[in-house]
Amino acid sequence: MKKHMRPALIPALLAAAFPVYADTANNGENNESYASTLPTVKVVGQADTSVLKGYINYDEAAVTRNGQLIKETPQTIDTLNIQKNKNYGTNDLSSILEGNAGIDAAYDMRGESIFLRGFQADASDIYRDGVRESGQVRRSTANIERVEILKGPSSVLYGRTNGGGVINMVSKYANFKQSRNIGATYGSWANRSLNLDINQVLNKHVAIRLTGEIGRANSFRSGIDSKNVMVSPSITIRLDNGLK
């Protein structure tokens, strides 16, 4: 027995489908009626210039001696801006290096004791502006801009080293951004110091800078004291072609 669909049901099914398309068309019209243009959004960014920032991502480091980008150097390079330490009254190189990965530092009134990745670095792996300097004496860091740490064997760049790496102190030089800073510290055992840092722009071609420090300290032992005096002038001449 064959069943046939009644002709009356066909128009009813077709009619049921049409409201769907009609509703879709209505939604489209509603969407157009609510369309609007949003106001312009401005995003403003500001560089972090806080003096409390300890690590600075410089593109290059003088410790590599070749101008190669840090990201292209197959060794670990840490650059420390020591202004953070100055704000907390830390002046010794060993104290500035404390907390850096791979460095064990200690000091007393005679000199520094610095180990880099297990190798003693204060004897022959301390440099100032790329020139070897003894790390077995205490020095003023008032004229130091930053400290660069090149970790790992570096004999290709510096000749004889102990294998742990090298530490390079970059001095402050006159620049074309005028600034003046004067500070004083006082601590235990009559440890006191006075320091200044004056950078003066004379004109668009010449700038001069003077950094200095004078300090004295006693000890927990009677009859022992120390005195430290440092004066470091510099001048920068910039030619019209940008050469300094």
C-alpha cells in the first residue's frame, strides 16, 4: 500500500520556511541601524627612566671590544646601572656585584674579594674602560657609570684570564645632557663621604664633567681608619660630522 502526501500539506510546509528568511532580513536591517563609528583611542607609552632600575638592556656593551650586539654575542652579558646602589648608599664594587648570578663577593678595608663562576676575578679580571685594573684594592665608584659583566672564558678578547669571565667598569664621561648631583653619606664607625657629579654643556660642541668624592671611615678596632679622595674631570668635543 503506497502512501501519498496530501496536497494541502505542501503549501503549509513551504509557508513555515519563509519566516526564517524574513527574520534574517530583519536582523540585518537592525544591525545597520545600530552601526556607529567608535572614537579614536590614543595609546601613550613612556620609557622607564627611573634611577632605581637596576638592569638596563643596552644594545651593545663595551666589554665585548667589537661593537657586537648583545643579542648576537654567544656569552652572557649583564649590565648594571649602579645609580640604584648609590641611592641605597652602596659604594664598594663588591657590594654592587652582590646578588648577580654567578658572583660571590666580599670585602674588607684592604681590598675586594670577587669570584666569578667559581674563579677568582679580583686578581686579573677587573677592567676599567677595557684596561686591566687591580681588584685587590678598594676604590671609589663615584665616577663609574655602569658595570658590565662578561661571563665565561674570554681569552680571545682579553688574553690571560681565569676562565670565569671579566668585569668592566665604564667611567662617566661628559655628555650633552646637563645635570648636577651632590650627595653625602654617613654610617657606622663614622663612615662618612661627600660626592659631587656636575655635567655642564658649554655649547653644542663642548661639554665638561667633574666627578669627585672624599670620604673617611674608622673601624670597630681602635687605631684603624681609612681615607679616600677621588677627582675625575672629563671633556667631550663633538664635531659637526658627529665625531666625538
